Amino acid sequence: MSITIIGVGFIALALGAIGGYFYRKQVASKDANSIEAIAEKRLVEVKNKEQEILLEAKKESIKIIDAAKKDEEDRRAEIKKMQERVEQRENMFDKQLLSFEEEKTKLQGKVEELKLIKERIDAAKLEVDKKLQEVANMSKEEAKELVFKRMEEESAEELVNRKIKLDRTADEELQGKAREIIINAMERTASSHASETTSTAVELPSDEMKGRIIGKEGRNIKMIEKITGCELIIDETPGLILISSFSPIRRRVCKLAIDKLIKDGRIQPAKIEEMVEEAKRELAVDIQKAGEEALHKLGIVGLDPKLIGIVGRLKYRTSYGQNVLNHSMEVAWLAGMMAEELGIDVSLARKAGFFHDIGKAVDQESQGTHPQIGYTILKKFNMHEDVAQVALTHHDPNPPLLLTKIVMAADAISASRTGARRDTYEQYVARLEELEKTAKDFPGVDKVYAIQAGREIRVFVDSGKIDDYQSYNLAKDIARKIESELQYPGEIRVMIIRETRVIEYAR
């Protein structure tokens, strides 16, 4: 019984397995049919899309081909038109060439005719000349000489009168032109001249600073006056002191030193010496800068720095109260303007005008007149020969160069401007310079400063060469020499200053 049941179970299990297999196969077949259908559908869609793209591409290619054909036809038409125009021009040129050839042939024929006519005329002239010589019994040259001689005799007086009239007219025209050139140059140069004085004002931050500058028992002010050669004038004017000296360089050094002392605040003899030395160095830089600026304004370049430094010294040099650097620049502009009117090298004229008084920069330290010194300086720095000659001859009554005459005219214009120069100031400066020179000629004298408008001179002597006893004798000798050689109002105080300094270092 149990075996039967087991057998039946196995049979049932086998039947279930077989049924399940066929059922799964049927389901799988359905799924496969569904995927294939989808794939086939998509394949159809792709083919349709491909057909559409191909149709569009064909249409587009047909359009491009049609456009290319049309463009080609247009180009061919344009080329054809151009060829027609070229052919027309060639035909026209051919016709013109034929016409020119015909004209050339005609002209050549006329030239030949003219040659023949000229030959006949020349032959006729020779025949006439021959007959005239036979009749007059003289050659052609003799006849010309006779005619000219008679014309000269008949017209001699008329020719002289005509020459005088032409000379007078030319002189009047040239003088008028010269006046016009000079007046135009004067009108175009409107430089003003500030009056030069012998004093410089220094502003103080407070009146208390006056006492500090004076120092205890006046030691600070004495020290400043001693080493700068200037006189400090301290009056009741609030916030102001005056520096008095005929030398612009000394006044400038003194002012710079006082400004530095005020800014530093430590006003004492040692500091005063330090600031004066620093002011001298600063002034040297300022002189170089002044020379560079002046040359830059005039467009003069390529000069030696030493020559530029000499130019800068003119800023602190006056001539009859007129600043020489400003005067030189003005003369340069005026000379350039006149040279331009006359058709002369403007750059060279400006150089000549600017450097004509260069000798005045060092004439107080060198022997000779400022024209000679100026010529030497310019030759030393390889300046143009004409420029050097102008510096040498600009005071000559009959200078050899036209350029010198132009500079002389410009110099006269600048110097004659109202208020430009003052003889009294120049005489005053010359008197003080002569006073200093008189005292400096003695042996052992180091420095000499004239102060108080020339009423006092301070003489610094070398302590190694002059002792105390010799100082008394030196003061008397200087006073006697001043009395015998110079003319002056009142009296002049001679002060000999002898100072011994011993310096050692603790290390």
C-alpha cells in the first residue's frame, strides 16, 4: 500500500515537473516575442528616419548645386563684361597711339622746317654783319665797344643818380627791417626784473626764537656773522630778522643755515658751524640744479656737468643789480628771435646769447676780464668756435661776426629795459669787493668779509702764520692801506680775528 502511494507520488511529481516546464517555456516564448516586436518596430522607425534625412540632404545638395551654378554664371557674365571693357580700352589706346604717331611725324617735319629756316636766318645775319663791317670799316667787337662807350658817356650821370637813390632806398628798407626785428623781439620777450637788494629776510616762528639766535651774550649771532661774512639785523619787527651782505651767495648760505637751525632747534656754536657747512653743500646742489633748469628751458643739451655748474653760479651773480642768469636767458631768447628773422641758425644764436657772459660766473676768482675768461671756459669745454668768439668780442666796437652783432643787440635790449640795471648798486658792490681785496692781499690772511655796508671789515688770519702781536700790526697796516688807496665816507673799522683750534680724538 505504501509502495503504491509512493509510486503515485513520484508519478504526480513527474507530471508536475513536466507541466511546469511547458508552462515556463510558453511564458518565455511570449516574452521573446514581445522584445523582438519592439526591436523590429524601432528598426522600422530608424529606417524611416534615415529615408527622411537622405531626402533632406538631397534637397539641400540640389540647392547648393543650383546656387553654385548661378554664382558661376554671374562670374562668367562679369568676366565677359570685363573682357569687353579691356578690349574697348585696347582699341582706344590703339587709336590714340596711331594719333600720337601721326602728330610725332608732323612735329618732326616742322622741326626740320625750322632748322632750315634757322640756317637761312643765320646765313642772312652773317651776310648782313659782313656787309656792315665792310661799310663801317670795323669789326663787330669794335662796334660793340663803341656803342657801349657812347651809352656810358651819355648815361653816366643818370647811372650815378640812380645808384645813389637805390642805395638810399636800400638803407631805409634795411633800417626799417632791423627796427622791426628788434621791436618784435622786444615785444615777444616780456621778462620782468625784480629789484635786487643787499638784504634777505628770514621769517621766525616766534619772537622767542630771536633771543635763541642771539644767544647768551650774543655768542650765537657773533658766530653766525663770523663764519658767513653776513650781518644779522634784528630790530623791533616781529617774527623777522634781516641778513645783510653785498654777496648773494653769502646771504643764501646764511639764510639756509638759519632755517636749518630753527628747524633743528639746537642753536649753539658747534651746531652753527655744522649747519653752515651743510648749507654750503646744499647751495652747491642748488647751483647745479639752477644751471640744468636754465639750459633745459633753452633746449641746450649735452654739456659737461662742470660747465653746467659754472652756469648755475650765474644765479648768484649780479651785474648793475641785474641777475646775470636771468639776463643771459633773456639775451638767448632775444638773439634766437632775431636770428630766426634773419635766417641764421637759431640754436647757435641762443647758445651764443646765453654763454656771452659766462665769464662773470668766475671773474671774481680769476685774473682777466669776463670776455677773456668766458672765451677760455668755452674753449676748455669744446664749445662751438663762433659761440666762444661771441663771448670774447661782445664788447668790441666792430665785432667780426654777424652773430656777435645780434648778441650785442640782444644784450643792449635786456640791459636797457626800465629798472633792469642800477649803476649805484654796481658801484656799491665794486667798492665792497675792492675793500675786501685790499685786506686780502696781506700775507697770512685767510678770509675777509666786508659788513655794515662797508663800514667794517673782518679779517680772519691763519693762527700758524700770524701771532697776537703781529695781529695788531696787521690791523694798522690794513687801515693805512685803505686810507691811502680807497675813497670812502666816514670811517672803516678793521677787526682782526685770530683763532687757534686744537683737535684730538678720544678712542
